[in-house]
Amino acid sequence: MILIDKVKVSEDPFGANVYEDRRISVDNVLVSPTVSDDVVNSLNLYGKKAVYTLGIPKGDKNSWEDKEVIFFNQRFRVFGKVIEGISDLIPLDWNKKAFVEVIE
């Protein structure tokens, strides 16, 4: 999984920030098709169609909200809040969940 972070590199002559993409490789991210209830809820809450749900591993310190990700040789955008569970109460390696939409 590649997480794309925007890093400010300079300002243009009008004072607007100029950003550059920084690619961060993140291992052990689960990718699953989004269940129909979550698709309907994401459309109602955000007006966006959740295509996949990401399972983010415990201990990951990256910021995922409103970021682009690359997997399956395609770009997606994370939207909405990343949902986090209590690590000690979750038996497996993942404690965060995020929805992604296709970027066209």
C-alpha cells in the first residue's frame, strides 16, 4: 500500500502554497470491499461512495484522513474520519478502519 502525503515545498509568486507528493510505503494494510450498509451510510453522510474499506495496522502513526492511496495499480482517496478501536481489546493486528473512494 502506498500512502501519498502532500508536503509543502515552496510558495508561488501569489503566496499560495506549492505541494509535492511524498510516497510512504505501509505494510500489512487490509483491503476489503465495502459492505452494502457502509456504502449507503457513506453516501448519506459524506455524499461519497465507499468502494473499499482499509484495515490499518496497530502502531501506524501516519495521518490517513483526506489522503490518497495507491493499491491494485489505482488511486483512491480516503474520506471521512478514520475509526480507531482500543488496541488492547482487539486481538488481531489492525485497530483502525478507513473508507476509500475511486479518484477519476
